[in-house]
Amino acid sequence: MTHKGTATFIAQRASAVALLFLVIWFLWGLSAHAGAGHEEMRLWLSAPTGWAPMGLLIAVGAFHMRIGLNEIIDDYIDSGMRGVFKLLNLFAAVGAAAIGLGSLYLIAA
Amino acid sequence: MASDRASSNRPLSPHLQIWRWTPTMAASISHRATGAALYAGTILLSIWVFALAQGESVYAPIAGFIGSPVGVLILFGYVWALLFHTLNGLRHLYWDMGRGFDIENARRSAWLVFLASLVLAIVIVASGVSAR
């Protein structure tokens, strides 16, 4: 994170504020749909009030978790392997977001 | 690059086991641990949405696993991690505004975050289980 410390610091906190609201929505959604079957779950996430916050939760969550894991990598991984771990971190975060968002698109379409 | 570090004398972060136990240190470590766990949780959430999109035949076994005792345990861990990381994140944001950083307040808010996240997680998961 050389020369990008301040921007990363702000990005992590801005995404945290967004996630605060998205997590509240998500926990509400989990309780409201606990035990629901396939059809009811699909119906929930096919409406804009379902797929929009869920998509944001997955996208902003992936953004936030990548910064967080990069910080852990900076703390505990010696410089030689750092780049490799950070690249794997990027792939995992983008991969999780792509699978989640792509699937939401299929559900909503 | 290890020799660079040695010559510049820059330390790595001290690891878990060298700290004396305090509520504030436990909250700090738990924030990192729940953050790492939520990384896995987000991947699982994406896989769940993927299964939901694939149709009943793919979704049913996953829904069945979530409903099993092991599944409920994982779900409880995920919900608690979400709550702890979110509430402790609020604590961090409050500190970032320059407030509540004295030892007494930090200790009290650490206990509060542990207690509130645990109680809320139990309430949410228990109500979900009883709703089925």
C-alpha cells in the first residue's frame, strides 16, 4: 500500500459506513426469510428491493474485505511473498463478487 | 528482501501470544479474526446466491446443509461475526472522530460490543430456527 495509505484508510471507512446499513438490511432479511423455501427466496431476491441491497452488500463487502486482508498480509507476510498473496486476495475478492452479482442478475432477469 | 528488513531494523507486528489479556486487546484481535472469517462468509454467501440462481435441484442440498446442526452452527458463527465486526467497527469510527479513546471508555465499549453481539446473534439465530 505504498503511497496510497490515506486513500486506502478513507476507502475502508467509507465502505464500512455503507456496510453498516447493508448488514442491518441483511440481518433483517435473514430473520424475515428464515426457513423459506427455494421459491420464496428467489422471489425475495428477484425484486429490486432484494437484489439491489444484496448486490451492494456483496460488491461493497468484497471491496472492504480485500483492503482488510491486504492489511493482514502487510502485517504478517514478509516482503518477498506479499505481492503474490495480494494478487490471490484480489482474485478471490473479484471472484466472489462476480459469482454473487452474476447469480443475482440471473435471479432478477 | 528479508535482509533489507534486518538492515533497516523494521519490526513485524507482534504476534497474538505475547499480549497480556485485556478486553480491549481481545476486541482488537476479534475484530481481525471476525474480519477474516467474514471473508470466507462473503464467499459462502456468493455460493448460496449462485445455488439459488441455479434452481431447486442445486439449492435443495445446500439449504438442507444450512438447516443441519453443523449448518446452524456455521450460520451462528457467521451472524455473530457480522454483528461483532459491525458493532466494533462503529467503535472504531467513533474513535476516528476523536472520541471515547480513553482507557476506561475503551474497556467499557469493548465489553459492550462482546455482550451486544452475542445477545443479538443468539436472538436472531434462535428466532430463525424456531420460525422453521
